[in-house]
Amino acid sequence: MTSRNQQLFELSQKYIPGGVNSPVRAFKSVGGTPVFFQRGQGAYVWDVEEKAYIDYVGSWGPLILGHAHPEVITAVQSVAQKGLTFGAPTEAELEIAELICQLVSSIEQVRLVSSGTEAGMSAIRLARGYTGRSHIIKFEGCYHGHDDALLVKAGSGALTFGHPSSAGVPEETVGHTIVLDYNDLSGVEATFNQLGDKIAAVIVEPVAGNMNLVAPKDNFLSVLRDLCTKHGSILIFDEVMTGFRVGLNCAQGMYHVEPDLTTLGKVIGGGMPMAAFGGRRDIMQCLAPIGAVYQAGTLSGNPVAVAAGLATLKQVQQADFYKNLGEKTSRLTDGLVTIAKKYGVSFCAQSIGGMFGLYFRNTVPTSFAGVMECDKDLFNRFFHAMLNEGVYFAPSAFEAGFVSSAHTNVEIDKTLAAAEKIFAAW
């Protein structure tokens, strides 16, 4: 008998390319039929067949408070009753902008946008406009949205220029994009030695979350800071994923490295479409209407999204919020490692704040190449087995996972019990 999920997916493919509105949702990486969800509450989601799952995706990071947090829902309902959008300034925009500047010391001014992609492309344009330079450096395995200039197939070697990794992106569009290895400082230093006066910006995820979770080596971020300062380049931290997810002062506060520009998203929208980019005042002053770098958006600072973001940021400022979140996330990863070791499964894991990475290999990877050495087939088996047990991890071996404040030891212990059942059977 065809399941309701299968029926919906088959019908969706008639009207939506691939049946989904974002590629990873199609389960192409893991195989099988995507799960169609209808509701969520706290740490759980329910599919269209009313099966419950413990959710470790959290809409890919924004739901740090869990699903349908009452304070967020109340804020959204209250604002929505007054109007959904004005295309004009609101007092709430000022409130969230002021709060972001207070919480993130490197951000002196900020502009709200509607997506992480928009934040990334705007930050790159701003860096180029400010410096008058064209070249940018990005790192293999780091994703900064689907802007043409950043959709680059990663190369190897210190001076490898990228080629488009998407049809429809002209080679000349990425001709100024240099792709280097994450955590490889020798490559970065060699590139600056050769092209330092041409590099407008370095854009980096301070904690990579789009090739699974990869942490920066001890001095990686600080050396990037020093090189950018020395050569007059702009250092951009892409904190769309890590912003207010790994700590109240974001990853830059955790690693004590201040970028020139920061992109934010996910958590600052509380589950609604909102993102931002901000940084040094002298750079941000280059934006229209006072500067020559143009950026605009009809729904930027949408009042409903701002309300969700403000309600979320209020909650994460509570005492010990991140301490408790980090402890729960570590409980999950440490428990999985212990169980895997007990049954001789080649597996490791790590967590940073409310983010975690699972790897079917013996050691935690520090680069894209290391992630690619993980046993993808074993992950796929694990994913589907856990899904059957009512645990929803990201449907890809190359995505980070997320724990929310709504997860308790009950959910963590249920997850560990499911994993033990699976590993024992292997």
C-alpha cells in the first residue's frame, strides 16, 4: 500500500521541480521517500501519517527554542493582527538592530534582509565596493548561499580558481573567486603573498556546518584576521548558521576573533524568513542610500519575522541558556560515541554549542577532504534505521545537526536507546 508520504511526493513532482523547494529535502543523498511534516511542538515533529519524530534538524538551525515556542507564537500572532508588511520603517526594526549591535561587538551597524543568501551576496558586494577590489577567497565545503559568485566548485591547491558548480553560472562570474582548503593556513598565506592587493574579502564559516560540522583549528581564524588586516582585505564571518546558535556572542565571541562584516540568519528570524549583515560603521556607511553600494528588499525587516526574531533573542539571553544547551548536545554526541565503540562501529562525533556532527570514520574530520572519507553508505543505513525508530536527523551525511532548548534528557535517552538497538544489530 502506498503511504501518504509517497503519494504526496509523487504528486509534488508534477508541480514542483524534484518535488521539493530546496534540494536536500528530496532525500537524494540518503535515498527513499521524503517525510512530509504537518506540525511540530517542542522537540518533536509529526508527519502526515501522524508518526512522531524527535527532531534534530530544527528547520536546519533556526528553531533553537524548539517548535511552536509559546512566546514566539504569541509575538507573531500579535504583530500579524496589525498587518503583515508595510515596505516602510518600523520601530521593531530599530529594536532588533540595536539588540544585534549590543550582543555582537564587531557589529556597529546592521541591515536586515530576507535570507542568508541575500546577506552573503550583499556582504560580498559591500566588501568589493569598499575596497575597490574584485577577488574573494572562500573555502572548500563552506556554503554561503546560492549567489552566482559563491557557487564555486572547490578546487585544490593554494591558487586554484573556481569553476561554476551550477549550470547557469558563467565562468567569468566566478573568475575572481579563489577556493582554498578550510583550516589550511599555508594556502591562505601563499594566496595573500601573491594576490594580497587584489583580494577584496575572505568569507568563511567560523564553524563550518555545510560539509557536516567542521571546527576551525586553533589559530585558523586569528591568522585570517591578521592577514586581512595586513593586506587591507575585509574578513567576513558567515554566521548564518552559527549566529546565536553556538553562543550569545556567536562563534566570533567563542573564538575571540572579530571580523569586519558578519552575516546572520536562521536563529535571528526565530523560524521566519529573516537574515542580516552588519559590521564596521565605515564599511556599512557605503550602502545606499548614503553610499554607492546598492542593496534593497521589499520585505526586508518584515514586522512578523522581526517579532519572531525578537522573541527568540529574548529567550536565548536567559541565564545558563547556552550552558544547558551545550550540555545536552554533548550528552547526545558523547552517548553515541560510547555506544558505537561498544559495538565496534567506526564512528565519531563532536558538538559546539547547540550544533553537532556525526561521522562514520575513526577520527573527527578537519577539512572537506576528511569529511569525504566518511562512510556515506553506513550513514545512510543509520539515517533510515533511526527514522524508523522515530528519530529525524538531517537527510545527508554532509549536514550538521541541531539540538534545541526543548530537547530534554528524555529525548536524548530515547535517541541513544534507538542508536544502541541499531548498532547492536550491525
